[in-house]
Amino acid sequence: MASRTGAPKDAWAIDHQAHLNLLIAAQEAGVSHFVQLSAICVQKPVLEFQHAKLAFETALMASGVNYSIVRPTAFFKSLSGQIARVQRGKPFLIFGDGTLTSCKPISDNDLAAYLVECLEDERRWNRVLPIGGPGDAITPRRQGEFLFALLGRPPLFRSVPLLLLDGIVGALDIAARVAPRLSEKAELARIGRYYATESMLWLNPENGRYDSAATPSTGEETLFDYYRSVIAGDQAPERGDHAVF
């Protein structure tokens, strides 16, 4: 389970309270192992949904139930929003130069298999498990370059300056003081800026740097395999609130 947008009200209702309700029900039913789907971004918590997820992780670890807390990197559906845009001849949007962040995307199938295997693999019991998909970490610029190559077109990028995001966040923060109803939009803007500036990789607690090589990998499907299938005619999944663009 996860909140759809990460907005504070939904985050604490779903990422925390609904999970607590499920944990209580699991304990009452005699469930011996609880596998939680968390997120790798909680390593550097500055957003409400991250704090909500961490609060449940803490409760789960203290519950006495065997647990596996799985923190995956980016999902394919979250990185598919610009496929149609590029097909229409529009530029691929990047923040800065497109190399500020990177991730090791994981497919739904590979993640599902990993979650199920947690029930039987004792090496994954009572542990926090960051996990990514196969292959090297991929920057947004590399994603765009691959899409253009698939389509046989020269790369065309449009850079969105981070100062623009900072301005939007700052303006909404100020406006929310006068109109509290805007506080949710301000948090959504902060979420957007977070994903524009933070990599979805394992964070080394000793030096505070993201480490691609130390981010565990699993599965066989790559983001580029997925791009090929969509370009070849397979229908992309409904992204809903996973959309970035």
C-alpha cells in the first residue's frame, strides 16, 4: 500500500495508519512474517510521506513480528511519461543538465518476485532491504538519449532550471501561510523538487553520498527493455499519480 500522491493527509492515513491497522490485523491472525513495500527515498527524509513511512517501519521493527522492509528504487511506470512526448517530436525534459540524479529502475515483475522471495529467504528476514533493477544506474539524460536512438532521431532536450522549482516551492510556502489550503500544493512542489535533485540509490551513511555500485540489484528486466516494448507497440501501464511529466 502507498498513498497516491504523498500529500501529508493521505501519507499519514495510508503510509502510516493503514499500515498499522494491517499490522494489528496480521498479529491477531497469527501472521509470522510481514513484508513491507517501502521506498528508497526514506533514507533522506524531508517530506511528510517519508516520515510517515519511517514511522511505520519503526513500529514494524518493534512489533515482534518477523519483517522484511523492502525499499525499491524507481518504477518503470514513473519513468515512462515522456515516451509519448518524444514520439510526438517534442524535446525530452530534464532538470539542469540531466545528470544530477540517477537510479536503477526495477520492473513490477522483478519487484513482485523479490517481495515473495522474502517470505522464504532467511537472509532477508528482519532487515531493511534497498533494491534496484539490473544494470548500471541511469541518468535522465541517458533515458532521453536511448528513446531518441530507438526512434532514429537526434537527441533533443529542454532543460528546466532548478531555480524555477525553488521559486515555485518558495511562492507556495508563502501563499500557504495566508491560504492554508495551498499547503498541500506546496508539499507536492517539494516532492517534485526532491525527485529532481536526489538519486534513487543506496545512500552511504558515512559520507552522505549515493552509491550506485553498492545499490543491490535484482531481476532481469531493464528500463530500456521496457522502452523497446512500448515503442514496439505494447501498451504502457496507466501511471496515474506516478506521473512525473
